Amino acid sequence: MIAGDDRVNPLPQGIALFDIVAAAEKKLHVEAEAKRYARYSGPRFDHLIAQQIDWYRAWL
């Protein structure tokens, strides 16, 4: 999950990091117009945490 407007880890850098992961099955989620910490509270958090919980249920 990448914040689309992250100034510490810009979007192109986040995508490059995702691309080098050698996993056969992977999924990238970009939260458009989100700043670095926007995903830790409020409506963005609710949306993103649901995706993370789904991942844990599938893989753990």
C-alpha cells in the first residue's frame, strides 16, 4: 500500500520497490492523493485496514 502523495517515499519509488518483490502473487494498492500518515486514521484507515485483514485471512 502506497500513499499517492507521500513526500518521504514518493510514488515512483514505492512502485519500484513493489516491482522488485519476487513474489509470484502480489497486489499493489495506491491510495490516491493520500499523504504519508493519512492511512493511519479516519476513512482511509477503515478502507485500508479492511484490505489488510483480508490479506491476513488469506495468507495466515
